[in-house]
Amino acid sequence: MEEKKLDVKSIIGFVLIFGILLFMVWNNQPSPEEVAAEKAKQELVELENAKEAAKAEIKEEIKVLDSQDFSNLKPGDSLQEVALQNKYGAFAYGMGLPSQDQMVDNGVLNLTFSKIGGHLSEVKLSKFVDFDSIPIYLVKDNNASFNINLGTTESRILNTKDLPFQSKVTKNIENTVVSMKLKVSETKFLEYLYVIKPNDYMIDFTIKSQGLKEVINGSQDVKLEWFQTSKRHDESISYENRYTRLTYQYDDGSIDKLSQAGEDEETVENADWLSFRQHFFSTILVADKPLKSVLLTSKDLVEDEDIDTLFTKTFGAKTNLELTGNELNTNFGLFYGPTDSEVLKPYNKSLEESIPLGWGLFGWINEYLFIPLFGFLSKYLPFGIAIIVMTVLIKLVMSFVQYKQYLSQMKMKILKPELEAIREKYKDNKTKSQQETMALQNKAGASPLAGCLPALIQMPVFYALFMFFPTAFALRQKSFLWADDLSSFDAIYHFPEGFSIPIYGDHISLFPILAGIAIFFYMRMTTGQQTASAAPPQEGMPDMQKMMKYMIYFAPVMMIVFFNSYASGLSLYYFISNLISIGIMLVIKNYILDEDKIHAQMQVQKAKPKKESKFQKKMKTMMEQAEQQKQAQKKNKK
């Protein structure tokens, strides 16, 4: 192999080339005179560019000035003052006045009143934080807009949200009074007047004008426009969004809502108050006099929980303000605070009706039973224990339902051999079979309905509790065992970032799993009893026994999947409730009901003469007529 050696000639060549390049660079450097000349030339170019820009700016100003009316120009007036006068008319007076934002803290609300628009630019709830320990802001970063759109006698249309207000803060005994004025002169103005009481979530709000009779165009509507986009506060935005809704009350006390999903728009007449409810927190506008007509809008902003994580819904309201003597004087209440019945009820405006407790009987059960009961228990017990005690009390009160159900099943089980004999005897005559079956059940005091009716009694309680737990403000951020927040899900494991199971979610909650297991064993016990007492399926009718076997597995899976992102307090209730149901059933089966005694009682009952009721006679007649028609149709076919 040839050995590589250092090439001296090559090195000398590279050195020479490098030296030549250095000489060329040095030789081509400009002289000081050339540098100075180039600098002067550059400055001249920049000066020419500045002149051209100034000319263009002057031309633009000339165009603006040409469009202005200077007929009212007085000695000492600047062109800017005239331009403002032409743009804002009488309200030009207030455009140059000094103003500033105002901040007020009343103990529960930290408020910022904006000098532009005169309304609240920030509303912070001092005593609450979100799931990530960040302070709760109902208004911040331009998520809300409050505007009065009015016409003037000078043929102008003004929007107050764009105009500067002069602010003043005073004290009225213990209350703080914030005055925001849009001035025409020192004695003529449009004013927003806020009275903030200590430790109160309700602000007294007045819109009034003074000396604007000749300024406001009374032939045009004075429109109040209020919009707010709800910020996310809960860990699950889809769960929070489910309970975020625009609710309103008519002057007759009835409550209505806009659609929960998608977009909705509705014109409402004679509204007492409007609630922009976001699950556990609400912004409510309370009218001193019913609003004659309000255009309400709602838009759902949550399309994908993994993407849309900042806002839930956008709400809007538009209404006309009434003029009295061509002046404004309208009073409102502005509520910014928790959606808690204990907070809302003292205002005596039925604001607590904005909480979705369920309609009719279900809401009544929550309002007059479960809310007071849970409130009493939670005063003396930890919240998780209070749920368990409440569950025990409810199940004990409803235990008679289970007793009736189990007694009915046992009676049907005892009658099963006789019922099967009747069906076999009259297998070719369905009507006769049904008549004999009903007669036997009637004599023995055993009816399938006797087991169904007690179950129906439980439905209002079941649904009321289903509505109670997700809206119970008292449960918010209260922990129990592994659950950090009983008003949210109790995740024991989060899937890797970006991974989520459709419908189920991106985490695993434990209480729904425990509730599902309890439901499985309870249904297995009850289904076994029902199967033993159930009659064979009739021709053309669904096989209920087979369906119940499927339900044993289907119901627990549904519980685990759909309650994975629900309030863990609700799953805790279902878990404890089904455990107690299993215990009650075992006690009834082993210690209360005796099958031999019930059988003897049924035999005695059957021996007694039984008078048919009018309903039973009518049913019997109808069945006989149906059978006669059926037989006649068969003969005609032959």
C-alpha cells in the first residue's frame, strides 16, 4: 500500500491563494471620502422617502377634512375637535375627557369597570377556583359585551361599547357606588350606575339619562345588546357543557330554556330574568319590570373535547329599552355567582328555578326533600358520608317497594304450575286461556301488575336523584376516599395523552365500576327470582326471560361506560343503593317471607268467593267478543 505523505507544494499553493484574497479585499476597501459620500447618499434617499410618506399622510387628512362639515368651526377650535364633533355629534364633548378603569372588591366579587363601554370588563369570584386551582372569572379577556345602540337627533347611530365613560366611585354608608357617565356636557349624560353591597353577588344596576331629550332620537329603538361566552371551569368540558344553558322566566313564573345543543334562537315576551348558566356558576340579568320582547340566542362551542377546551357556549340577548319623556331610566339586577339554591333563594326572584332539578314531580322531590335532607346531613357529616347516610335513609323508606315486588314474584312462582296447566289445557283457545289465567290470579291475589306498580313508584325518586347530584353545588370540590371532587368524575387512571375511547373517555373512574358490579349481582338475584315465577312466553310476544338475561350484562356495562364522566357522587349513590338493595332482598327472602305460609294463604284466598270488578267484567266481555270475531273469520275463510 502506498504511504500517504504531506504534499508541500499543495500547502504552498493554498497559502498563496489565501494571501492573494486578503490583498484583494484590502485593496478594494473604500476610502474615507467614498464612505462619507455613500452615507450622504443614503440619508438623502431616506429623506425623500419621508417626504413622500408625509405627502401621502397629508393627502389622506385632506380627504377626511373634505368630508367634514366645518360650518360650526369657532375661533380656538382645532380640526380634531371639529372631526370629533362631526363623528359623534353632541357626545363629542366626552371624547377627550380624562377617565380610568375602576376596581371594586366587595368580599365575594372582584370587579373591574371599563372606561371604554362603561360596563364590567372583569368579574372574578373571590372564593372559588376551577379544577386546576385557577381563580374563577365569569368575565375576562373580552368574553362579554354589553352595549346600548341608540340613534341621535343628529342622524347618527352610536354604540356605547366603543365610547369612553367618565368614572367615579363613592361610598353610600356601607355600599360602594360606581358611576360611569357618557357625557354630552357636565350636566347632560348617559349614566350606568352600579350599587355594590358587601359580600353580595347581586349588583343593583341602573341605566338612566339626564338632559338628553333633545339628543336621543325617540323615533328609533334604543337597543340593549348583551353577549357572553362561557369559560371552561370543570375538568370535563363535555360534562360541564351538558349543564350549561340559557334559562329564563316569564312574568307568570313559568320557566323555559333554549336548546342544550347546537344553535337556538327564540323571541321571548314578558321575561322577568335571563340566566346565562354555566353548570355551577351563573350570570343573571334581573329586570325590575318584565322585558316586553327579548331575542335570545345560544350557540354550542364544544365539538371535540380534545380540541375545544376553552369555552362551552355563547349566549346573547337583545331587547329594547323604554323611553319616558325621551329619557332612559331602567333598573336591573346583575347576579354573578354560584348556581346554588342557598345563594339564589334569598333574592325572592325564583332565581333558584334556573337550576335543572327536573320538571314537575321530580323537581318537587328535589326541592322539598333531597336538597333540605342533604343540606342537613352535610352540616354534621363529611360529604361522602352524608351521601351514604342519605342513601341508607332513602332505601329504608323505599324498602316496602322491594317487599311488594318480592312478594308478588313469590306468589307468581307458587302459581306457576297451575298457570302452565291452564295454558296446556286451552292451548288451542288463547282467549279462554287468558280468561282462566286472569281468574286464577284474581282469586289467589297474585298479579304481575302487583310487582310492576311498586317499581314505578321508584322511578320519580330515581330520576330526581339523577338530576340532584350533578347540580348539587355543595358537592363541588368536596373529596371522599380517592375522589377529589364529588361533583366530577373520580379518575383512578388517565390514558396516555391523545388516547381516548369513544363514549367512554380518556380515563377510568372507579365508582361507576363498583356500581356496575353491584348492579350485576342485584339483577342476577332479581332475575333468578323472576325467571322462577315467570310464565312461558306466549305466541307472538317477546321472550322476557331471555331479554332479562341479556340485561344482567347490558345494564352494568351501560353504567360503567356512560357514568365514567358523570359526578362521582351519583355513582357512589348507585353503588351504595344497590348494595343495600341486595341486603334488603336477602333479609326479605330469608327472614320475612315464608313460601309455605304464603302458599297456604293463597289457597285460603282462592277458596273465598271473589266478586268481579267492573273493569274485570269489561275485560272479560271484550276478550269474548274478540274470540267470537276470530272464530267467525276462520269460518268465512273455509
